[in-house]
Amino acid sequence: MLSMKAQEYNECTYYPQMESNKTFKRAEVPKLYYETVKRLRKGVLKKNQNKVAEENAYSELNKRYQKLKHKPFNPPSFLKTRPKKNIMIYVNINIRPGK
């Protein structure tokens, strides 16, 4: 069986013609390609900057929270009891006849 394949390969007469000095033409760049790439890169850069700014803002809030977390609880001032004052008000009402 191997000898049959070897015979077939020996009898093969096809040899591709390859030219080594042939130059290939570069494909043309699509219309507005560079502008689109520039726009996409700018968008990615802006997204990364927004992400960094958001992380910085979050870390600031976290620092403030940690400071307040360790402070003792301070109840609102209206919950504190004040001594009641005795207030006496006199009101004079004059009722006249007529309208």
C-alpha cells in the first residue's frame, strides 16, 4: 500500500509556478478610516479618564465616611430636653357693637 502512494507521488507532474520577484499591492485604506480610529481612541481615553475620576471621588467619600464612622453619635439638637419656661400672656379683646 505504501508503495502505491509513493508511486503516485513520483508520477505527479504538477509544479506550481511561483515568481519570487512579484510585488504585492497594499489594499487601499477605507474612507475616513484614520478619523474613525482617532475618534475611537479618543473615546476610550475619555472613558478611562472618567473611570479614574470616579475612583478618586469614591476614595474621597470613603475617607470621609471612615472619619465619621469612628466619631461618637451626636443626636439632633431638637431631641435634647430644654427646661420649660412659664410664659403668661394677657390678651385684651374689645368687642364693639356694630360691624
